Amino acid sequence: MVLEGLVHDEQTNAVIAWLLTGTVAVDGLESLFTDVPFWGGFELLVAAVAAAPAVAARDWTAIVSWPLLSVAALATIAGGSGFPSETAAYLAVATLALVAVAELEAFSSVELSRRFALFFAVLTTMALQALWTIAQFYSDQWFGTDYLRTQTELQWDFVIVTAVALVLGGLFQWYFARVEPAGAVSRTTNGAGPP
């Protein structure tokens, strides 16, 4: 089956994932030097986080599953292309947190149960949203942008990004329970079922 080969084959996964990561990086550089430098910096951060395991392991196939990176690429490129930036930012922040947690689980000796990984991804999303809010505040102060308009809107940003993280995390928890991502650290379960 073609889809199974795209998901389970390490080299195919790596090629698709690197194409997506490269696309995000190129779009980030374009945004950085044109009209949206703040978002371009965020896109470069997403590309750097996606590439981190491969750089650390010195193995080009050590990269998270391409379906997860496709959501990150879609969200970040949409944010720089005029799509409503708040909607894209919610999805991009949640996906960045999910990528970081997936990398931690797949490419390190850290073992997280699926439920805890989801909870940890949501907490990481909220922390990234807080950092994103601080960055928006300083962008408004230093560059005269208008990201933060009201405190009510700011509070709703946290609520919405948390809800997006729960939904996205739930979808990927369902996905990873059925598909072992290529390149993941294999673990023995001693006959036990999935956590």
C-alpha cells in the first residue's frame, strides 16, 4: 500500500519531512526579509525545532513523522501568506509544541504515556503561547505593530490555543496509536499493552 510506505519507510518519511521543513525555512527567510519579520522568525524557529533531532543525532532520517510536520508547515506558511494570522498562530503554536513533545518521545530515552504526552503537549502549548504573547508585546513596543489590542482578546487567545492543542493532540494521539512513526526509538513493553 502506498500510504503505508509513506508513513513507515524511514527514508521516504525523511525526504518528505525535510521538504516540508525546507519549505517552512525558505518561507520564513522570505517573510523575515520582506513584510512579516516577526512571523518569519517564528517560521525559522519551527524549522529549527523540526531539524534538531537530525542535527543532534547526525542522522538525516531522525525527524518526526511527516504528517505532523505537514500540519506545522501548513499553519506557518498560511500565517505568512495572509491567512487570518490569529487562526494560523493558534494552530502553529499548538503544532510546534506537539512537534517538540513528539521529538522528545521518539528520539530520546524519555518515555511518556500517550495520555501524559497529550497533557504535556497542552502545557507546552500554553507555555509557548505565553512566550508568543511576550514577543508580541515587545513587537508592539519596539516596531509599532498592533498584535495585542485588548486584555480580553489576549485571554481568549490562551483559551482558544489550549482548545486547539487538545483537539490536535487528541488527533495525533489517535494517529500515533495506530501508526508507529518511522525512525522512532523502539521500546520493549514486556508484554504490556500501549500506555
